[in-house]
Amino acid sequence: MIMRILGEGPYEVPDAHVGRLSELDAALRSAAASGDDEECVAGFHALLDAVRDLGTPLPDDARAPLDLILPDEGTSRRHMHQMQELLADEGLIPE
């Protein structure tokens, strides 16, 4: 799966790690549903960190099609309302 974090280059995440990203996404959806902004921000940052840790950075000009675009690291408490809307239906990581 090829993912881009806005403001960063793309990452290729092996299929073997998508399950871990889905777990983090589920925890993030749960935090968003509870309305706990601090937990939501922490969960979002954990998801981005996992993409960086588990994925292999690709060159910015890589021509591979993106499977997923994630919001950038700057998404903070003031943007959590928008994040909660994104998470309400399916989450950030497709099943």
C-alpha cells in the first residue's frame, strides 16, 4: 500500500503491516467518538509514526499510484472536529 502524509513524501507500507495500521485507526476512531481531543491527537500521531516506521520512504517524484493520503502532522486539536468527521464513517485506513 502506498500512502502519502501531506507535506511529506510517499511511503510504501508492506501489506503485512496494514493490520497494525488498521488497529491504530480503530483506536483513533474510538478516541474521536469519545470526544477526547487529547487522546485523538495522540492516536493520530501514533498512526503517522507507524506509517513512517513501518513504511519505506519513496522519492517525491515516484509515479506509483497512491492508495491513501493522510492529513499532515500539523493536524491538531483545533482541527479535530474535521478529523472526527473523517473518522465517523470508515476511518483513515481502508479495510
